[in-house]
Amino acid sequence: MTFTKRVFLGFSLVACLATPLRAGETLTKTGDVLQILLPAIAGVCAIRQGMGSTFAAGFITTESVTHG
């Protein structure tokens, strides 16, 4: 298993175990965790593929559009 896959699986496992899916506030917390974890995982992959600057530009654009 490659390093990137291990990092992705590790983050995924932490996200799943840290906030079990239940109705209400817990589901909101899960979304908050994923909002941070998914871009972090994508950033690790982009950096390992030598596309860090492209990822950063896309991330900044997405954040500025979605969060105003």
C-alpha cells in the first residue's frame, strides 16, 4: 500500500470513528470534520504528485466563492 493510500485511509478512519453518524448535532459535527479532512487529504495527494500550486489555486478559489 502506498503512502498516499495509507494517509487517506488513516484520515478516513479517524473521521468515521471521531464522529459516529447520528441525527442532529452529531451529523453537523461530521460535516465540519469532513470539511477540513477532505481538502487536507486532497492537498497531500496533490503535493505528492507535484501539483501543489494547482491545488492551492483551486482551493483558494473554491473557498472564496463558497465562503464569500
